Amino acid sequence: MTASEETGFDRARRTFGQVAYGGVVLGLCGGVLLHFVQQRAMASLVLALTCGLLMTVPAVNLLAVLVEELRRRDWAFAALAAAVLALIGYAVMARL
Amino acid sequence: MQTAELLALGAGALAGCLGALVGIGGGVLLVPVLNVAIGLSFNQATAASLVGVLATSSSAGIAPVRRRFHNARLAILLLLFSVSGAMLGAKNLATFSDSSLKLIFGVTAAVIAAVMFVRLNTRNVLPIGSDIGVLGGRFHDDDTGGDVEYRVRRVPLAAAVSFAAGVLTSLIGIGGGILIVPMLNALCGVPLRVAAATSVLMIGVTAVPSLAARWANGDLGDFHMAAMTAIGVLLGFQLGRTISPLAPVKSLKVVMAALVSLVAVQYLFRR
């Protein structure tokens, strides 16, 4: 398959990946820059938000896989994806 | 910029490059550099390494969806075990003995390295039209120029290794790719490029509960060293992705087997 065969859903996934990647790059560079100009508190806040974004990306990818399996009506794999999402959701919420 | 920051950037770049080439998160390289060379505590090094692992996984998300080699179904199945392992590890951060953990990791890595060297010339592909089972797949192979198929074998073994990789992700900050990629390739019949891409998808998800636990423990500090490491990873991943199509699968297998051997030696003899 080639990129030209991407469906609308595939394009949405790729766009999310690119936007999230851009956000991560901006957040990391901005945070490090703020650290170097001695704005430590603001740097920590920006970097903490970026770490949060980094943790969100895999969860959204997993959600996309879940949606894809639901669209294929493959209930077994959809249930597995939902179970994994529930596990990481629980793990994160338990630490908040 | 100070030496420590440059070291974190460089180690991150090397880890990111390896991530793009062979699908490992690079924690196995990042933790010793951050801990021994830079002087972060083991817990801080582990936390920063996990941020690097997530950066590797995030970098893979910008490729066109249909040009990705990962096997999503296999990843979901194995994630159930690796995430469970990561949660178990996160709950017992202080319980496990460091040396026994390193011994188990070293022995596992040594076995995988030996199997990889024995199977260097074996290709895990089937003729088109073969029975690929529920978890198998099909992809365009740049090495042969045609479509190839593969079947996933020894799924219970893959599940057990994924669980162990999850535990290790929480305890010693590696992404687990160093175990998952060789296991999928050498023992489960998955072609290397598919194993690497599936691993990148898995290590990101597995790292989430582990990083949440480390973050809650305050191991990320002011996030600065973790950020320097992650910037290095992002740069290295782009470099690795450029090189990847030019590198034949056999060379990648040799690199991977050599890397796993080095890790095995490090954990078995330098504990």
C-alpha cells in the first residue's frame, strides 16, 4: 500500500501524529530555552505539560486501533484494545 | 550548555537512531549514561529514560499510516501482557532485588542473542497465499521488491516475554524493545522490520504506567535532563529513519544481535 491509498481515518491519525509531534518538539525546545534563560518555574511547567502530551500520544494511537477494530467488527481485538486502554487509564489515574 | 546536557543530548540521539533502525526505545543505553556518566540517581535516570522511550514512540507517529510496518493486532495482544507487567513492576518498585533482576535480564538477553546469531540467514517470510493465521500479516518488502507474508508462531512465549519486558520497563527504565524485537524476530517468526515497528508501538504504551509511577515519585525532578534526552531522541530518530531504507535487513540483524550480546555481557558480568 502507498500513502495515496490512505483513508480519511488514516489521514486523521497521521494529522494527529504530526500535530502531537510538533507540540512535543515545541514544548521540549521551549522548556529547555526557558531553563537556559533562568525562567525555571515556567520551564518546569512547560516541560511537565510536554511530558503529559508525550504520555497521551500512545493512548490516542491505541484508541485509533480500537476504532479500527470496531469498524472491522472484530469484537475480540476491539475488546483487547479496550482492556489495554482501561489498564493504562487505571494506572495513570491511580497515580494522580 | 554543560557537558552533562551534551551527553544527555548525544545519548538520546544514539538511542533515537537505534529506535528508528531496530525498534528499541534505547533505555538500555540511556540509563547507564544518565546514571553513571552524568551522575543522576538510578531512579532519575530511569524516569528520564522513559521520557526518551516515549519520544521514540511519538516520532513513529508521523509516518503515513499505510507505510507503517507494525502489526497492530499482535501489538494489542502483547500489550495486554506488557502493560500488566509494567503495572506490577510499578507497584513493586522497591521490592525487587536489583541484582536478581539484572541476572534474569542478562540470561534472557544472552539466550535471545544466541538464537539471533544462529538465525541470521533465516528470513521469516512465506509465499503469497500461505495461511498466515489470525495474527499474521502481509507487507511490501523493500529488500525483495515484492509483497511478502508471515505467520506468528509461539504466541504464549511472546506473551511471557512481553510481560517480563513490562516489568523491566517499570523497574529499570528500559522500553522493553531490546527483548521484544529479537523475541518476535528470532523466536516468533515475525520479519525484522515488522518486529521493530510493532515494538515501537508497544514500548510507548508500556512506558505510560511506568512513567506515571516515576513522575508521582518525583523522579523527573525539574524535567530538564529528561527534556535534553528527549530532544536528542527526536533528532536521532529522524536520522535513523533516513538511514533505515538503505540498511539491508541482515545488517540490522547483526547490529541487533551484537547489541543484545553487549547488553547480556554488561548485565551478567558487571553487576
